[in-house]
Amino acid sequence: MKCIWLEAGALQHKNVPTPQPAQGECLLAIKQAGICGTDRELLRGYYNFQGIAGHEFVATVERGSAAWQDKRVVADINISCEVCEHCSRGLQHHCPQRRVIGIKDQTGAFAEYMCIPERNLFELPASMSDYQAVQLEPLAAALQILDQIALDATDRVLVVGAGRLGRMVCRVLKARGQKISVLVRDKAKVAKTLDGIDVLSQADLGSLFNIVIECTGHQDGMALALAAIEPRGTIVVKSTYANPLTIDMSQLVVNEISLVGSRCGDLGKAISWMVDNGEEFDLHLKNDKVHAFALSEYQQAFDEAANTGLEKVIFNQFDR
């Protein structure tokens, strides 16, 4: 099968053997796979990953048990052992032995086919478009924030960064009626894409916020989050960082600031949310905010993925 292979910080289009499903696994034919910020961090050395990346995808089951045959699916990207203490406590996403699709010790979706354990699969409703489905993994990550911190109408919430992840977080919070602000470099550019959300530049920062959600994945973004948080506030770190951060820990201690790491979420909740709120995602297709490529066009695709003005860059053209 054809795939995009990552090794030593470089990508190439190559042929590799089609994987064969083990007991309890399904062979998936990939329909769409999206490039996200984590994939770009892998190129910079995140997790020292080598192989086929890609973890945002929608696929069809080509081979597996009769119960899953021909189903259209997405998958929880964390493949846990199911027997350790963490797994027995319901912490499968933190299993010490876990493999993570396209990120850590597990082949990803930038390929024609991939194998996934059946227990990780989620069947999709017929009403959901493929493009909505390919957004479910980052949507679940955004929804995870609501499972980790309690928000009410009096909270003053700031999202730092309006890239694709930041915009997803803004949409999730807006849909639940939360009043939010987003801190960006270019107000004029971002305001057009985030209707109904208070868009701020650094010069606009005045009063502090009791909840700050950092979505940039950069040292400067964390510095802005620390500058905008009030005493006893909470910073949610919603990014992956290829490089170590420098943080003034004394500021956290003196101001009694809570720091919450936030990663993957519940795909079942994301599917329900998308069914109820997904119409605006398909508008991206009509507004030329989604660019699609064949696997062989990987270099152009990854170059375009650096343009945060696009809603998504996807692979959706396969030779099989």
C-alpha cells in the first residue's frame, strides 16, 4: 500500500506491505485523514516518532468481525493494555503501555490502510459527513476541557491562540453559552472567523481572567497565559510542545495558580456534540477553507497545513 513515511524529520511517499489484522483487530480503508499541529510537531522531533503518522481520520472497515464489516468508523487513538492498574481505574488514556495511533508506537492514518483493535472503534451515524467525522478527534480533545474543570456563567475565560485547535475550543465553549475572549496576533483576520467571540490583541489586555486556555503550543503563548491569569485562576494547557518550556514556577506558587494538562477526550461525546452542532463544519467546505490532497502530494499538504487560516488540510484521494 502507499503511505507517507516519516523518518529523521523528513517525509516521503512510499510503498509498504498492507497490514494484516491480528485477532480482535479490523483492517480499515482510510477515507479521509487530517493534518493537525501534532503531526507537524512530529516532524520537529516530538516523541521521536518514525513511521506512518496521522491520527485524525474516518475509515471503512474492510476486514474484521461480521459485526463491524463495512461500517464507517473513527477510533480512540489510545490503544491501552486493558489489564494494568491505570486501565482498571478507567484511565486507559494514561496506560503506561499505551500505543497512540500515528504518534507513539502505532502506525497512523496517512496511508491507504491501517489496523485497529475493534474495542477502539466507534460507528458513525449516517447523517454525519466524512468531513465532520475527520474533525471528531480534535473536537473530543476540546470537549475534554469541560470534563476537567467546572465552568459557570460568571467565569472570565480567555483562549490564547486562534489556530485550528483554539478555534475548536472557542466553538465548544460558545455552543454551551460560555462568554469567552480569544487572544490573537491579528484581530482583523481572526474576527471574521470567530463570529460572536470577543477577539483581543495583547494591547487590549486589561483585566485578568480566572480561566485561561493555552492553545498555541509555543513558549510565547504560555507567557501570555501566565500574564493574563488572575490569582487562584486556572490555566488549561491544551497543546503539544516539541521543545521544553521555561515557566516561572514562583509565579504559580505565589499566585496559587492551578495548571491543568488536557489531552484526548471521549469520542462518544464528540459524536453526540457533532450531531447536534455540526452544520457549521460543512460550511468550511463551501467557503474554500478545506484543502484536499492525494498522499503523493504530501509536501504541498504539509506546507498548506502551516496556514492556520485554513480550517483543515486533509488527504482524501487514494489509489486503491
